[in-house]
Amino acid sequence: MSGGIFFDIAAGAYIAAMITYIIYLVVRNKTVGLVASTITIAGFAFQSTALIIRWVNSYYFWMGSHPSSGLVEGLLRAAPLRNLYESLIFFVWSLILAHILVEFKYKIRSLGAFVTPLAASALLFIDISGTSKAIQPLIPALQSNWLLFHVLLSFLGYAAFGISFGAGAAYLITVTESRKEIPYIVGSVIVGIFMVVLIAMGIDFLSLSSADRAQMIQNHFLKTTLKSSSGGVAAASWVISIAFICAVWYFGLGLKKVLKSLSLTPAMLDDIAYKSIAVGFPLFTIGGLIMGAIWANSAWGKYWTWDPKETWSLITWFVYALYLHARFVGGWRGKRVAILAIIGFVAVVFTYLGVNLVLSGLHAYGSG
Amino acid sequence: MEENVTKDSAEKKDIFESIWKFLASIKLAIFTLMALALLSIVGTIVEQGAEPAQNIALLGKLFGEASAPTIYNIFANLGFMDMYGSWWYVGLLVLFSINLIVCSIDRFPKTWKVMNRPLRPLAEKAIKSLPIRKELTFKAKGNVARDEFYNALKSMRYKVLEANDEGSVQLYTQKGTYARLAVYVVHLSIILIFLGAIIGVRFGFKGYLNLIEGQASNVAYKSPTEKIPLDFTIKCNWYETAYYEGGDTPKEFSSELVILENGKEVVKKIIEVNDPLVYKGITFYQSNYGMLKEAQGYFVLTVIPSVGQEKTLWLKAGDTFEVPGTATKGTVIDFSPALTRDQNTGELTSYSENMVNPAVAIEFEESGKEPYKGWILKRYPETGILPGGNVIRFDDYWGVEYTGLQVAKDPGVWLIYLASIIMTLGLYICFFISHRKIWVQIRDEKKSVTVSVGASVNRNKIAFEREIEKLILHASESIEGRSKK
Ligand code: HEM
């Protein structure tokens, strides 16, 4: 049996949940909120099923090519964390899990309107980035338990950082008085850029033939719009993008009224942002940095080589260390720390996707 | 904490002290963290240690072709092309470490004092102004309330102290005091990682060694001209790439390595990616592989007759062998590392220079019959079945591939691992265990008893509030249960 159908249902559920959460934000009807939560949990159950099915299928796939493996080794090698597609799916899964935990612990629903769009964007990204969904054979360098734990813990950490991003953005909106405040400008522009890149990739996707889609990230990234070879199209795309970012900046503050009328206090949002970083930071340190280094050392004899991916993990780590110290001992409060939480997540996204998307496009060797 | 510092410094403020304060300051930490992050971003954009042309092309994309060479020169002179080894990047790391050490030394004595200060009972007023506080009244005797709170605290694994005053009892306790040390443990682990890295650079090396199948060496290389002597000999018996069925996705890269001391074999191991050979502190990793086009190797064929013993043959190109039980002779006449049939022309060609799909061509001759040529593919054993029922298996074309070994000695790596464990523990304690203090004041009134519970915690206040609520609930239920009887 293929888990694909369960996964599609889950993806549909998350998108439905996103819409319901946003409706809930506007109408603030308890039933609507309950529906949103129910859809999310149902989606989560479907996705968990899909993950298990994929794991079992990968297990048989692995055992087919490595009949002498034991059960444990087979299960470890088959864990669905083996490529970009699977890791993004796992990211969505952990994000939703973290969201459900926060929703139950803090008894607040409205955060869903900030977290589910992140999950939906990741799902959208998976579809439009054309990453292969097939179960693929594992190349030798990836046949490592360290790598498995590295990916597992990193993504749990990323999910926690994702929550802090949502909480940080919501915080920033609730405490902003005027659109001219610099933290608000920075925050809204960052969110705007995220959205522009995603939309531009969506357009890339729609304009490509299905054969080219597989190479989309490597060869066609933003080439339909912002990096179009036609000067006119490129210029128009830039103008529209900038207008869009300005619109996010202008209308973003409208959410303030909505958030204020809910039970979301700035103190609570600040606390959620901090708590999720307090969970994410150790996970990321241990999983992202330490286990990554151990894996590199066991495969290549070098635990640290300053390659762009490693360096960006370190940058991410510095940003969150900065957050913790600025907030706890440096006396930074409020908007400045919220901005750090947002920037931290930008670094996360760049570490995971940007290094492959942007830097490999710059570096000639990586574009192949 | 901050106030004492200002008072002291007013009295004697010499240069040493202001330098110390600067080096201990969190402002400096914020600055260095930001600087490291921002500079590292540059380091990921400019390609490190690359040929100048590569980075000039890159700068051309960013700033335009015309100004690229000038910008390149400026950047190169500042050390950006090999940034992580530049004086200013290393300097920043040193500053960061000094900051961390000085800051920790500066704060540690105070933390130590706070930790070791014995917990004291508090005046009732003080209890009522603690961050977490609660007032309760019970229709019960004071000693009942005291016992039940005592038991409730005990059951939550607090070591309870007790102070008696006229008409009142105070229970007080704390837990997780040691968690205050966790921050220092985390900071220490960072310093240990730096130390481990320094030891590795100072006393270790990173090199490589390419060994053709059958070849031995007693040196490794840092660069083509710079040798690293090994005090033993390492030999590669064979190298092999295994592929997943039905495609060219590699399944495993492996080499059989032998360590020789004075000509005697002491260790033999098949290494794979993620499973290196370690000998005398030097590790040999499977890192890459390749083929020497001009090399002449041996074709290793196993002849499996329909009846009788199978036999392995080592043949050079042009060598002839007999197919057992027949009058047929085979001659090795051709080899392809990656045989395929061209889709358009239908002809056989090689689609790669690596041994992705090795095939040997053999010409079979029987006196009086027309000779014929057949390809036997290593990955497709069915191609070796002969008409008479004999089978020829193509095992290897030996002696033409080399294994690329990464050779590393890193005497600092154990310290890095130790530091990682310490950091893991430190982070866990730091974020998930808090220093919790509870005071319970129990005062007998005429017909009732009033209980003031006060508590404080250094982090995770919400979770601790829940714990206190549970404590109160637990104790109240027991008190009410006992007073009903
Ligand atoms: C990237 C490197 C660093 C890491 C990973 C790190 C880690 C930590 C962690 C996890 C905490 C606890 C934060 C909390 O309570 O939420 C902490 C606290 C602290 N760190 Fe660092 N740190 C780093 C660098 C530094 C540096 C360079 C300084 C130098 C000034 C410093 C000074 C402090 C101080 C003063 C505290 C508060 C201690 C207390 O609560 O008494 N840290 N650090």
C-alpha cells in the first residue's frame, strides 16, 4: 500500500485548517476554533499514518537490496528522513505536533493562524520544488545512524524555531504602535520576502513542463519572474514584488486589532517565543551541530570543514545564542528580541534551503 | 548583581579593572556574536580557498564584470579568500573565548555563594511578597496541616527543613540548586571544543593517499609534494563499487586494506564509507576512487563447469584459457568500463570512464568452427552462461582502479566528543531544570489554621506554578480528609 493518499488528505487538512484558523481569527466563534483544531489533529493523524506507511515501504525497499541487514538496522536505514522531500514532510509533521502541544498547554487557538501557513508553505514548497517523492536507494555516505539522528533532532529543533517565529511575528504586531517603527518594518519585510519567493517559485512551477520541474531548483529558480532573461518581465516582477512587500507592511498591522481582541497578550507571545527557543536551542545544538560533526568525522575524517551548510548552521546557532544572551543578561526586551527570533528563523530557512538554492546558484560548481 | 559591581568600582577604578569589566561584559559578547555571524555570511558567499578566477567570476555576477578584479584584490588582501584562517577571524574567535572565560570567572564566585548559602526561613511578610504565593485557611489543627504539607513536599522529593516559632511552624525547602552551574558547564564545553580543535591542528594532520589495487605505501600526502611518513605500511588489496540493482546508484564503496609491520600482515579490514580503519591513531577513510586509463590489469574470471570444480583465472589482455570439458578456447580481447548499447546507432559503447558497468569481451574458438565474440558483464552474471552449460563469471578487472583514502590523525577529537557530551548535559540541565525554593508558613488561629505558601524559581515559572498548585491540592485534600474523620 502506498501512503501517498493519506499524505494528500493530511496536506488538504492542513490547508483547510489554515483557512479555518484565519476565519476563526476574524469571527472569533468558539465552534470555528474547535473545528480548526479538530481538522489539524485529524490531519496530523493522517500524516502520521502516511509516515508509518512510508517507513514500512522503505524498510522493505532497503531489505530488498540489503537482505543481510537486521531488523533494527533496516528500520534505521529506512527512517523517512533520507532526502529533501522526506525531511520537509517531517518538518511539517513536527511543526504541527509542536503547535498541537502549544495549543493544549496554553489553551490558545489563534496561534494556529500563524503556524499553519508555515506548514502550508512548506507543503507548497515541496510540490513546487519538484523534489522527488519516490523512495530512493540510499547512497553510501547517507548510510549512517549519526546522520539519521542528526536530521531527526535538527528538524525537531527547526519546528520549535518555527513556533518561535510565529510567536515573534505575532508579538511584533501586537506591540507595534505605528508602521514606521523599525522592528515592525524589518519583521514585515522579512515575512513579505518569504511570501514573494514562494509565490515566484509557484509561478516557476506553473510555467515549466513537468520534465523541467525536476530541475527547477537547480536550473530555473526564479527564472520565470525576478531573474527572467527578458528585462521587461524581470523589471515588472521586481516592481510587483516590492509593491507586494509594501502591502504586507501596510496591511500587516491590521492583524493587530484581531490579535488584541483574542486572548493573546504580548507577555504570553514573548513567553512562547522564548520557550520554543529554549527547546529548539538544545535540540539544534545537539542534533544540528554536534551530531552533524560526528557524522562528518565518521564519514570523512573531518568534523568541521567550514562548508557553506556547516557555516550557516553556525550562523543560526550564533543568532539564537545572541537571542538568549541579549534577553537574559543583556537586558534586551520586547521588539528587539522578537526581531532576533524572526531573524533566527530566517537563518534556519537559509541553512536548510537557501544554501542549496541561492549559494549553489552563485557558485559555479554547485549548479550542476 | 549589577549594583555591587558599581559600588566597588567607584572605590578603585584602575585600568586593569576597566579592561576586566570590558572583557567580562555581555555587550562584548553581543558584539562578537554579531560580528562572527555577519563575517561568516561573507565566508559562505566568497568561495574559500578557490582559484582567483572563480571568485572574480562570482564578484562579477554580484557587482558587474568591470569592477570585479579590483574588488577581488581588495577582498583578497583583507584575507577574505581564506577567511577562517585569517588573523582577524581567528582574533575574533580568541576574543570570543577570552570574553567567555573572563565573564565566567567574573560571575562564578557569586553564583557559587548563592548556591551554597543555606536556605533560611523567611518572615511571613517576605513569604507573602514572593513571586509565587498563596494563602489558605483550613478548619484543622496546626500539626495536621504541618504533617500533610510535610508529606506532600516529601512525596515530591523535597528535603524539608523546619523552623518553629511561637504559634507557628515554617517548612522550607529547595531543589535543583546545582542547575545554576549548568551555564558554566555549557560555557566550559565551548572552550573545550576550541582546545580540542587547537590540539587537532597542532598535533594532528589531514592528508590523503591514493592506492592502486595491489599497491602499498608507507607515506601519505598533505599535497602532491608534501609527504607524511607513516611508521607502517598500508596496502590496498582491492577496491570495489557496488551498485543498486537496475541502476547506477552506488550502494557501497569499499576497499580491503592491510596494515603491514616489517613485512608482516597485522591488520586486515574492509572499509566502507562511514566505517574507516583506525591504526596507531591514524584513521583511513574511504573517500573517493578512480581508474587509471593506461594501466594494465588482470581479468579475474571464474570458470564454473557444468560438472567439476570451479576455477579462478587471472588473465592479462590477450591471454587464452580453456573451457573445461570442451575443446573451446577463450581469449580476452576487449574491455569496457561501462558497457551500453547506443540508443540511436545500436552499437556498443562505454557511457562512463568509471567502472559503472564493467564488461569483458572474450573470443571463443573451436577448431574448425567460426570464432565468435561475447561480452560478459560483471553486474549481469547471466551474460556468462555458455551454450554448453559452462558459466564464466567476470569477477573483476583488477589493478586498474585506485582507492582514494582520506588519512587523518586528530588527537583532539576525543576532547571534542567529551565536550559535546558535557555541552549536551549542560544545555539539558540549563533549560529544563530550575532552582526551586518553597516556604510554607503554618499558623494556628483559634479554630482554624492559616497557611501561607510562597515560592520562587529562576526559570520556567509557569511550570513551577503548576507544581505548587499540585502541592497545595495534594496537601489540602489530605488535611480535609483527616479533619472530617
Ligand atoms: C555561542 C556561544 C555561547 C553559548 C552557546 C552560550 C550558552 C549559554 C546558555 C545556554 C545560557 C543560559 C541562557 C538562559 O538562561 O536562557 C547562557 C547564559 C549566559 N552566558 Fe552564555 N553562551 C555563549 C557565549 C557567551 C559569551 C561569549 C559570554 C560572555 C560574556 C556569555 C555569558 C553568559 C552569561 C553572563 C550568562 C548568564 C549566566 C547566568 O544566568 O548567571 N555567554 N549562555
